[in-house]
Amino acid sequence: MHRLEHRMHLLGTWLFGATAAICLFVLVFKFADKMATSTALEAIAHPLLIFATIATAGLPAVGAAIYGIRMQGDFAGTAERSEALAHALTSLRTVIDDDDTGFDTLIRRVRRASDLLTEDLASWLQTYHARPLTLPG
């Protein structure tokens, strides 16, 4: 989940950077077109401006959609909760390995493992019940 969150963040950043680069390129192109005395740039000006218009409208829209997916998916929060649960279960495993194997001790350890998993499930349910998927409108 952490890698997915990171990759989606990088993709959003790249889309923003690409949009800024296209805008900068168009500004440089328009400046060069005004400064040029020949008509060589006029042949590609219209298709270039159409591409730039579509790209500078589409790339931010895709970036906003990716941001929405990141926020709705809560990938960073899921990664943090999973890491905390893994740490708690690893600690419990170490304690189980070091303890004697008496029946009462095993019952306490099983209850602790059950409590950890139940707390994780409750946290997950609280997170996703608070953000139901609904259609806009």
C-alpha cells in the first residue's frame, strides 16, 4: 500500500510537471513565432496549439482523478495500520516463543492475538464506513 501511494503521488506530480512543461513550451513557441520573420512555424502552430489545449486540460483532470483515488483509498493509512499490526504480531510471536507452553499462557496469547486482529478489523471498518462510495449528483 505504501508503494502504491508513493507511485500514485509520483504520477500526479509527473502529470503536473508535464502540464507546466507544455505550457512553458507553448509560451516559448509563441514567442519564437512572433520573433521569426519566416512563416515556417505557422504550419505547425495550429496542430501544436490544439495538442497543448487538450493536454493541458486532460493531464490535470487525470491528476485530480488520481488524487481522488488516493484520498478515497487511504493507501497511506492502510499501510501504517498494516505496519503497526505486523509489528504487534511480531512482538507477540517473540513473546510466545520465549514463554513456557502452559495452557493458561497459551490462552492469554491466543486472546491477545484475537484482540489485535479484532482491533485491526474494527479500525478498517471504521475507516471505510466513514467514506462510503456514492455516485455524484
